[in-house]
Amino acid sequence: MARMNADVVGKVHNTRLSYKDGIMALFEALSNSIQSIEDAGISDGRILIDIIRKKSLFDGQEDTVFPVESISVTDNGVGFTEDNFVSFLNSDSTYKFSRGGKGVGRFSWLKVFDHATIDSVCAHNGASLRRYFEFVNSSEGIVNEKISAAGSSPRETVITLKHLKEGYLQKFPRDLADLADQIIEHLIMRLISPDCPVIVLRDSSKEPTEEINLNHRFKTNFLLDNDSDSFSLNNYGFGVGLLKVQGADEKANHSIYLSGNDRIVVSVPLSKYIPGLVEPLRDRETGELFCIKAVVSSAYLDANVNTERTRFSLRTGSEADNGADMVNEITLKEIEARAAESVKDNFAQYLDGLRVTKRARLESVVSVDMPHFLPLLSYDAVVDSITPNQLQDKNRLNLALQKAKYDILLDAKKEVIKIQTQMDNVSEENMTPETMAEYRAGVERLIANVTTINKSELSEYVIHRRMLLEVFEKVLSRREDGKYPWEEEIHNLIFPKGKTSEDMLGIGQNLWIIDERLSYHRYVSSDLPLDKRQKSSGRPDVMIAKETVDLVDADPATESNAGSEADTQFDVPLAYSDTENSRVAAYDSMVILEFKRAMRADYAGAKDPIDQIKNYIRELRDGSAVDAKGRPIVVSDSCRFYAYLICDLTPQLRKHIKEMHDFTAMVEGNGLFAMFKSLNVYIEVISYNKVLADSLQRNRVLFEKLQIDYNK
């Protein structure tokens, strides 16, 4: 009596197969049959898979599909010859190592089923020999062995996997067609080959008996066309079988198959790398619906498949992967990504059509809800990366486009480093036309990427401004109670009360609504007393200390002249610097903003707003003003002051300012201005209508340049 040279119980216990992977036991038996037929060297190889259903009290009822209990696999290969039987008895046998055999596949039979019987007629010393035995989960492993002469019996081996265990029984496919498709998917590498034996799946529990020829089903109901491609990673070669399979079935999907030893081990949706590829494609010639199957094979994958052939002992390449980096190690993600690139290259005509449709859908959503991302849609990779779920969820779409924008910027930074490295290595001696062409191409890519990102960021910036202007317009409007909001609401929108530029760090202030140049400053204080020691001290709404750099050279001979030329210096455009010079230096330019409640009319007596501004300037000039930290605010003797009184120019206020302070009306009629030489201050009185209209006009130009719908 033969005996297994292995701890069968231990081997079965250590075999890792989840309940959903119970079908792997059948796949192992089929693989043995295919190899046995290959060893026989015959052209009429045949494999019959017989399904035996579990008996039930309800047997005979129509439309009842009973669970599978046992399976037999019959083939006409070489069978259990002496060499094959000895290999079977030895665990971890290397007998089939060159063909990817692990020497442990048969233990999956006992993991999933109660036991197996083997009945094999094979050649032995010029005659036919019949070998029968049972393979069981015990210390012996082999029981009831019988050897006898087979006479004229044809060569044939029947492996019967008996009594599917309960946990696996519940997950094992019941429907014959479903089982057939799972076998086809696993053996797709074999079925493509013209040397594949005929494989028939049969269910005798039905009347009449149901049979499915897997080869015929694969070629007529599954495979429409096939092609091939290849790629290499770290000097390892990979082949890619590109299959067009029928896609009318609702279960059809586009997939990447990673194979090990001619058997599919891992299936990955192609939509993981081509997000829009979620529905069947239509063949341009036949009109048939199809799905793409990219089948990857490689000696590298063969060498790294686990013994159960359910996964590869390779790192996934995901962010959650904790495996240590190894020299020349290839991750599953890299392999899958390259397979997806082969699909993109070979099915470009179909994918381009999908991209056009998706881009149109994206543009319709993005142009309305997030137009600042429109420039990103010029990138095919960005369009391809958006999944259908993201397209249907605006929050998820926003996050996806933010990531795409970051990735483009990151690629641009990498391109900068690459260009710098190239130029560092180029000299007059080794400079070639090819080198310069590569350099110019890199610079062009860099400029294109940066331009797109800048356009996106500018769009986002302008859209943010548009929203703020809508809020600004609202706080100027009359409330339901017939009253207008207090100036505090306007004040806080422009620059929060009680804050300084050191508190805000450039965030949360919107001085640009008044004038773009006001955003560039050294120091800003908002509604803080100029002298904390005096309760009567003035509190300018906003005070801005600036450094100025004239755009034209000043003429020393005329700089001190007082007259009409000096009056117009305040209208000369200036460039303002925000360099961090010491605050010890005296300020030579200051801006004061004073807000008044919308439609206010009572400005009589001590409430005169022009006198209020003049008093602020006097306190600053006499040295009594201090900043938020109590340090003196020092202004130079020649410090120029610019003051904006922002209010609604009611007829009464316009008349008062013109008559009492000798202001001149602006050309467009929405403001007044005057120069007071004794204080060296230029004051503008600007209506809220003018501020809003000017801000809208500036932004309208930006929207038009960026081709963004302004009137949404």
C-alpha cells in the first residue's frame, strides 16, 4: 500500500482558501488533466467535467437548481503512470516545476471536498494498467489502493472530488453557465491556444442532460477578436493578450487579468486605470458590443504566484502597502498600469470617442459650478481620470480636480528639475541638436503646464471675488424692515474691525474692492484708536501704511515745487512694495479709509466726515498715534496721505462737501476729490455705486479673458 510522504493533515490545514475560492480545487484538477494530455502528445485531447448535484427532498420540482455536491474530471491524457504517481505521493514535488507546478495543488481538493477518488488507466511496460485509490485527509493520505491489468480498456483518468464541504458548498456556483464562464475566465490563456483540448461541462441531473462545450462557448459567445502586445519592467518581459469579448451580458466588464503558469490569478477592473471604461463598447465594423480583457503573462509572475494560485507575492504598490522597497522589485500596480497603457494604445479609436463624450459632460458641469477648473479639461489624462461616480457627485468631482491640478503642478516641478539636470550636464563639447531639441520640448511642456495651472488659479481667484462682490452688493441693499445695514457689515467685509495686518497675514481682507493697490502694504490697522491713552482719540476705519516707489524718476529741481504739478502727484500710478523693512523707519505714504452707513443723511456739526479724516491725519502728524502693540507710528515730514470717504453721496452730503470743503466733482459724477496742501493729503469721496461698478468692471475683463460665463 502506497503512502503519502507528507503530513497530509498539516498540509490541508495550512492551505489557505476562502469559501469563495473553493472553485480553485476544480481548477487544480483541470490543470492536471490539461498537462496530462500535453504529456500524451495527442491532438484529440478531451476533458469531461461532470457535475453531481446534492440530493434533496424537493428533488423533482421545476426551476430548482440544487447545489453541487461532487465533481468528476475525466481526461484521455497519460494518466497516473509510475512517475506521475510517485510525484503525487511526494509533497512539494518538483516533478512539474518547469511547467509552474507547485507540488501542492492536490491538497486543495481535501480543503474543499471531503475526499477524492482517482481511477486511471495508463500505459505500463507495454501494457495497460489500472490504478485506483482514494485520497483522504488522514495520516496515510492514500487508502483503498488497487492495481490491476486494464486489458483493452482505453487510456482514461477520472478524478472525482466528493462531497463539497458546507462552507464552500454555499459559495460554489450552482448555475451551469455561470460555472462555465468562471472556468473559461480562469483558463483563458489555454483556450486561446489552438492546442487546447476539448473541454465539456455536463450536468446529468437534468432531463435532458445539459452540456456546454467550453471551447465553443469561448469562441462563439465569448471571444470576438484578439491581439497581443508586450512591455518590459526592470528588464523583465511581459506579454499582453488583448481580447475583445462579447459585452451584451449585464455581467460583462473590462478587466486586466494577471496570469501565473497559464492560469488567471488576479482580475482587476480596467476602470481602475481608465475610469470612463465602465460600459461595453460597440465594434465599429460589426456593431457588436464587447468588453476588453487584457491578459498579462510573464515568467516574473509565474515565479511569484502563491501555492494556491489565488494571489501574487508582490507588493501592491498602493499607499497603504507597508512592504519595504527592494532593488528591481516590480509592484502589481506598475504591471497593471502598463497593461492599461497597452489597452489605451490598441483601443485608442474607441477610448477617444468615450473621452469626447465625457469631456462634454464635464464641461457642462464644471462651467457652471466650478469654472476655475475648465483649463484642466484640456488634458486628456485629467478627463480620463474622472470616474462616473465623481461626475455625478459635485463634491467628489471638486476633490478629484483639485488632485489633478496638484498632480500637474508636481509634474511641472519634476520637469524643472529634469531640465536643470540636463543643462548642468550639457557643455559646448557634448551639445547636439537632439539635446537642444529635448531641452526645448521640456521647456514647452513646462510652460504649458504652468500656464494651465496659473489660469486655473486665476479663475478660482476671480470667482472668489465675484462671490464677495455679490455679498458686498447685498450689504448695501435695504433690508426687509426698510433700513440699511450698519457700516460695520461693510467694514468687516473689507477688513475686519479691531484687526491689523499682523493678525490677518493677508487672509480675510478684501481691500481690492476699493482699489487693487491697497492690497500691497506694510501695515494695516482697522478701527483701532490712534492714541489708547486718550478716549477722544480718533479711530480710522482702516489705516494703511505703505512704501512707495515712483514709476518715473523724480526731478530734484521740481520735486519741492508747490502748484498744479504737486497737486497731480497723487494721481500718478504707483508700484507698492511689501518688503519687510524695519518698522523703525518713518512711513512716507499712508491711506485712510472711512466707511459710512449706506444712505446715511445726518452729517451735521461734529459728524462732518471730512473734518473727521483731517483730525486722523493731525494725530498721526503730531506723533501721538501708536499701533496695536503700543509702539509709536512715525510718519515722515513729507508723508503723503490718501484718504477715501466711502459712502452714499446723497444730495445733501454732496452739497455740504462741495460748499464747506471746496471739493471738485469727478468727471463721471460718482465722486468728489480735493487736495489739502497744509496736511499733504488727497481725499476722494466715492459712492458705493462707483466702488461696486468699478470692481465689477475689473472682474468682468478677467472673466472675459478666461472665457468664463460671468452672468451665471
